[in-house]
Amino acid sequence: MVKILLAFILIISLAFAGCAGMSETQQRTLSGGAMGAAGGAVIGAIAGNAGLGAVIGGAAGTAGGYLYGKHKEGEQKAYQQGYQAGSHSK
């Protein structure tokens, strides 16, 4: 259990270090996948199958990170449109 947890901590730290040239949505997708895999591995280890837990958690985290990233992009786009409309009306 400790070896698995240490391996996932290493993977997560490497994933965060590799986010430098990515868009915010890509960063959120990768971060969500890494955190989901780590959480899934911990829960899977408790349930008896850390590998399956990591796969399921990683998939769920990746999907959640992607959707959250797209949501934040939409918010930013709406803000920019409103800001542009407000600055042109003065």
C-alpha cells in the first residue's frame, strides 16, 4: 500500500511539473486525471484492487477536469464579451 501511494505521489508531481506549456483546460484535464487516479488507487486498495480503482478514478478525474476546464473557458469568453460590449458603449 505504501509503495503504491509513493508511486502515485511521484506520478502526480511529475504530471504537475509537465503542465508548463499547456492551456488551462489541458492542465485541468491532466490534473484531474492524476488526482482521480491517486484517489481511485487508495479507494481501490482498501477495496482490494488498487489497479482497477486507479483506472476508474483516473478516467473519472480526466473527464471531470476536462468538463471543468471547458466550463471555465466559457466563463472567461462570456466575461470578455461583456467587457468588450461595456467598453464600446461608453
